[in-house]
Amino acid sequence: MKPKFYILPVIIISQFFCTSLWFAGNAVIDDLATQFNVSFNLLGYLLSFVQFGFIIGTLTFALLTLADRFSPSKIFMLCAILGGVSNLFLLIPNITVFNLLTARFGTGFFLAGIYPIGMKIASDYYKGGLGKALGYLVGALVLGTAFPHLINVLSWSSDYKAVIISTSILAFIGGFSMWFLVPDGPYRKLISKFQLGIVTQLFSIPSFKKAAFGYFGHMWELYAFWGFTPLILKTYANNQFIELQISFWSFIIIASGVISCILGGLISLKTGSKKVAYNSLLISGLLCLVSPLLFELPPELFLILLCIWGMLVISDSPQFSTMVAAAAPPELRGTALTIVNCIGFAITIVSIQLLSFLTEISDSPVVYMVLSIGPILGLYALRAKF
């Protein structure tokens, strides 16, 4: 049965609105940082606490198999509301560093009921052409991630509180839209009780293991690149003695991934998801390795190549998720996507903290070569025979 015409657009828009919570704190980091006198890199901690919250959330959802036992649309709506409220906690007067990081942890925890659950909802509707559907969906995540940077650069948002309030309102709208307009899909298979041993069961499937390990390599690079895009731009501007609109270009570079996610989804219909994922990971890995050379280029070429990097760093993500969903038993698809997300985001904390440490002790662009570790291992996993 073909889904109603509005189902995929609603899923995409809801995902976009809700995932705008992800980098809301990072988009206004300079304004938040002025409230504190700390000796550590606040950006790195803000990033990591969102990721840590997401990890604990996905682990909780996966172990309890919530997405496969209860209505995913209702879970999405509840998490969108609670995530938006957690985001608003950033506006507490005289907020402490502890409260700031706790608020970001809470936002990350409830994003676990938004991003992987959104993919689960899509997989319940689109059995064929899932790579295309998830391409649009991950594109929405990319745009949602970049959106706070755009809000921050607009003239009406001179007060950083506008970014926080706007993203929370968007999350509320997205959550209610999913609940009211997207009922449980026709391909949803319900499991009635909690099951132990699901993780070992899933990783005993060779095709699942290969897709998951490729995804893990991709995740090592992705969020570290996204999170440090503003710093990459600042470093280049300082080295070249020029001025750049950091928030504007951060939005453009991250949001360029929307195009590649959609194109990758369309290409996957002809070539298959594995080929799109492999080639994207290969080229983004090469950009990691040559990243120090990018800082020597003229501004126009530097920005163009960063946009290309921004496209290729994410275009494999929906295809890895498609491969994971296809390899998992239908009744465990939601849990499979969630547990792979959980492990993948745990890896992002390591890469983010490592890059944060390296940028504190050195201002050399060579530090960004460390991002190549993930693509190299991911490419090996895709070619390995498990």
C-alpha cells in the first residue's frame, strides 16, 4: 500500500524542526561563554554533553526496545516536547556551568527519541526505496543541525535567546505534527515484550556488522567536523588575516550536506546503498588527510572545498542506516537503528574530545588529520569478510 502523499514531507519537516535543538547551544557559544570564567574548552564540553545524553538515551531506548514495543509517533512527540523544554533551561538566569551542561545532556537524551525514531517511522512506511527516504530524512537532520547558525546570523537574533526560544518552538511544532499526522506505518512489526540478548543477536548477522562498523567509522569524523567547523573557519581567517562571517559560513558548509543526502538517496536506487556509502567515506577521508593543505588555499577555493567536505561527510549516513535497517529482522528494526546510533555517538565523544585537546595544545591545521582515522577503519570494515 502506497503511503499518503503527505507522510514523508511531515516526517522530514518534523525531523528538521526537532533536530534544530542539537547545535542550538553551539550556535550561541560565544554569548554563553561570556557568562563563565572557565579554564577548559566550553565548546568541546557542550558538544560532548549533548552526545553523552544522546548515548544514554539511545542505550535506554534500545535495551528497553521502546521503539518496537510502543507507538514510535507518540515516542517522537513526547521526546520533542521534553527536548524543547530541556533546551529552554539554557535561559535560566545566572545559570551555572553544571546547569548548562545538564541542560545539554537532557536535550541529547530526548534527541534519542527523535533522530533514530524518525528513521524507524520512515522504515515502517517505505519498504522499497528506503535509501531515498532516509536520504531526505538525514538531509532534514543536517538542515536542523545547521539551522541555529542561520538564526544566529539573522539581524533579528542579536539576542542569543532568540536562537534558544526559536529552536524549542520548532521542536514543539515538529513533535505535535508527527503525532497528529503520521500514524504507525503499515510495515511496522510489534514485539510484545522486553527481550534480552538483542545486541549480540544483531551483531551475529554479518551484513549488519559490516554496515554498523562502516557507520562507526563515519561517525568518528562527522560530529567532530560539524562541531569544529566554526573553529576551522576562525583559524583560517586568523591565518590569512581576513574576516569571515563565521555563523553564516558554518550554516552553508553544514547545510550543504542536505544536497548530497538527497542526491545520494536517488543514486542509491540505481547503484545500491553500499556503493554510495563507500565512495562518500573514501572521499571525505581523503579530505581529512589533506586538510592542512586547505588552509593554504585562497578564500574562495577554501570555502568551496569545505562545502564539498560538508557534503561528503554526511552523504553516507542515510545509506549506512538503510543497510542497517535492511540487515536487521523487521521486528527489531527500530532497536537496531537505535543501538547502532548509540555506539556511533559514543565514538563521537572520543573524537570530539581528542580534537578539542589537540586544538588546545596546538593551533596547527595538522590536528584535523586525526579525523581520517574513522573513514580508514570504516572503509576496512566495508571490505572485510566477517
